[in-house]
Amino acid sequence: MTENRSMMVRRPWNVLAFVAFLFLAAPAQATPVLVVDADSRQVLYQEDAGAPWYPASTTKLMTAFVVFEALRSGEVSLTTPVTMTRNATKQAFLESGLTFGRTMTLDDALFAMIAASANDVAVALAEAVAPDETAFVRKMNEAAARLGMTGTHFSNANGLFDRNNYTTARDLAILGLAVDRMFPEYRRFFLASAVTIDGKEIKSNNLLLTRFSGTIGMKTGFLCASGRNFVGLATRNGRRVMVVILGATTERERNERSAQYLTQAFDGRLSSNSGLVDNLQNRTDVAPQDMRIRLCTGESVAYEASRNALYPMGLPGNKSYLEDQIQGQVHAITTWANENVTDVPVPARRPSLPQQQTGSAG
């Protein structure tokens, strides 16, 4: 009986090991990767860069792009007040602590949206630039069309789950390059490793800012449906390289793989015959992968074990590519009450997926 109990205790781990083996033995479930020389736009490495994917909070790169365009045209200024509307405060996964009517400058709102990945602030920014979020999203899709992002469609300003909110690694690289090239005066928004909002600190999920020298942005994202995404830009010895990783399982995997690809690119160890990033073809014959079963259900332990075996960087006994120690930049935000904001009822929205299934857009 004792032996049987012992076998019963061990069996789940045996099953787990077997399931992990099946994951490893099965054909790899590809998650997109793209590495690009930011100056020449030459592709240095790519895996499924044209495959559709849920962008999560990398969506906020386009939100920032549209806001930057509005700043340049004079529609708004960096001192324009951005107020938390009822629609903004109803967004999911809020860490900002902001309540209805709290207001900050547009300058501070950009830091909150980019560094803290604040979903509520992203919507408030959209409503400060356009008549409403719907009108702002139209501007996002118009900008995507102008930039040649042929595999992208946006349905909201913050990247929360919607099946009509999708992109590709190719398109995100084109967007990130456009943000950096067209608006160099706003690069500072991507350098903050944390913000404080009325004294509450919220750290950026972009660990490379404090652990990989030369990092100059850009944006992370996570949903259960998308996995952990990253659009990053770094510079060393006068060379600038962009990396896009979609569908990573853990933050460690996302951070270490991003740093590894950047290191290999700067060392001249990546080369590809894929040509310019603009010439990569987006796939229209498949739908975005939905990572929820692999990441946010009972299968996640075995799947994570299989990914750890593929990408052990940074695990005990393995090399880490994040060994630099860089002083982080913290941006302080102070809000105030807007006594004039009108509490307009928000139109009913279609039911969203349960929180367990959607995850956070950050």
C-alpha cells in the first residue's frame, strides 16, 4: 500500500514529463521572430514574420504614432489635459489607480501608456486626440495603411483582446521603425523604466532597459491569446537593430531571446537572404494563433517546460544575455481632479472573454 501511494504521488510528475516530451517531439509550434537592421531595413533573421498574431499592448505603438502625428500637426500639445473618462476607467487590468475625472498632461499620459502600459490612459489619450475612441481607431487603421502594414487591423487603442485586433512581426517592425525615424524628438518616452503616478510606482515590463546596454525602447505586450510580445530597438557602435518576438511563454524567455538576437546581430552573426523588411509577405491564408490553451490552462506547465528546454538562457546553470546593470529612468506623474468632466454613460459593449482567458494587454 505504501508503494502504491508512492507511485500515486510520482505519477503526475511522470505524466508531466511525458507530456513535455510530446511537446518537444512534436513539430515546433512556430512563434514569429524578426530581426532587422534599423538603418538599412535589411532583414537579418526571421521566422514566420508574416504570420498573423494578436498584438496585445504592442498596439500602443500605433496609439503613440497617431498621437505624435497629432502633436506635429498642432491638433494637441504636450500640455493638453488628458482626463480619465468613464470609458477609460472601465478598461480591464488597471494598475494606474486612476479614477474618473483624474487628469494629467498629454506628456505624462504618453509616459504612462508606454512605460506603464496603462490601458485606461491609452483610451483617455485616444479620446483627447479624437472625438471618441472609435474615431481614433479609424486614424490608427488609416496610418497602418499609409505605412504599408498590410497584415494589420486595429479595433481598440490599448490592445485588449479582440479577434479583429491583429498584426504581424513584419508590420510591427515597420511601425516601430516609422515611430523612431519620423519622431526622434519623442524617443524619450520609450526610455523610462518606470513611472510614478501620484507616488505609486509602476515598472516597465521591458527589462532590457536596465539589463541590456544600448536599449532605446520600445514596447512589450501580453495576453493569454498572444503570449508575451516585444518590439525592441537597441544601438551599439553606431549600429541600430530592431527585434520583434511574438508568442514567448515567459518574461524570461521573451527578454533573454530578445537580448540574444540583438547580441548576435551586433556581433555580425546574423545574416539572411530575405531582403528588405518591406518586401516580406504577410500571410492572409491563416488566422492568428490563439495561445490561451498553451499558456493559461492546465497544459501550461508542460508547454512552459518544453519552451524552457528550447530556450534555457537565463535559467540556473545557463548563460544569460541580460548581464548589464543600467540605472533606470523613472518619470514622475502628478494628476489633478477635473471638475468639469461630464459623466456620460458608456454605450454597452459586447461581452468580453473571462479575465482568466484574456490576460493583460501589458
